Amino acid sequence: MTALGRLVLWCFRHARRPEELVARLSGWYELVREVRGAPGGGAALSRVWRHILNIADPAQPRELLQRLLVAAGPEAEEEIVTIADYLREEGRLAGERAGRLEGQRSTLLKQLRLRFGELPEPVVARVRAADAGQIEGWTERVLTSPTLDDCLTER
């Protein structure tokens, strides 16, 4: 298996815990150097760094970027600097995620009204304050729950 293949598999393995991925990246310094030395390695590493930033979805993306620079070594600066456009788009992407979540909330409220009738204000407020995971769970249950309370019960 190529060095890039091993690095990508390793990244996928740790994708659920991005902080751990970044913390362990320095242990893969030699593998990163091997990928960098292969034809097209710099471009491949740029995609790896972008993937890490995308899965991390950090509250402090600049801090994560600095940690990546330290963990991957000074040679990685060129690849990681290409991710500056990611940081520029950060606000736009965050706005899109927020807009998507607001759309999901509105759709869920509409489904709840169609299924259970007029909703009490505390229920509307609860849905409007819910995070993406809650919205997803409630949306999955809206068609099968016998009551509004059963639909909105945390599981």
C-alpha cells in the first residue's frame, strides 16, 4: 500500500475523534514526509489537511490550523497554507449550516402541526432551540409516534 493510502486510512480511522487525530499526527511525521516526496504528494496532502479541517468543524479553526502546522512539521506549511481559502469560507459555510438547520426546524414544526395539530408555545420554543441531533431524532419519529410527547421524548 502506498504511503498516501496508509495516511488516508489512518485519517479515516480517527475521523470520529479529530482532536486525537491531530494529536497523533506528529507520530506519523515520516509517513507524511514520504507522501510529500511522492509525485503529486503536496496536492494529496492539501486534500488530507482540508479533510481534517472539515471533519473537525472546530470552534477555533485557526487554532486547529496552527496545531496541524506544528504536528505535520514545517514542510507542511505550503500545503496547509493552501487551506487559507477554507478559513475565508468559514463564515459562509457556518451560515449555510445554520440556514440548513433552521430549514430543518421549520420543516419539523410543519410536520408536527400536520400530525398533532396546533403546537403549544413551549414545544415551538424547544424545537427552535434544538440542535441538529435532536431535530434529526424527532424528524425520524414524527410519523410513527402516537403522541407529541412521545415524539419529543429524548432517547
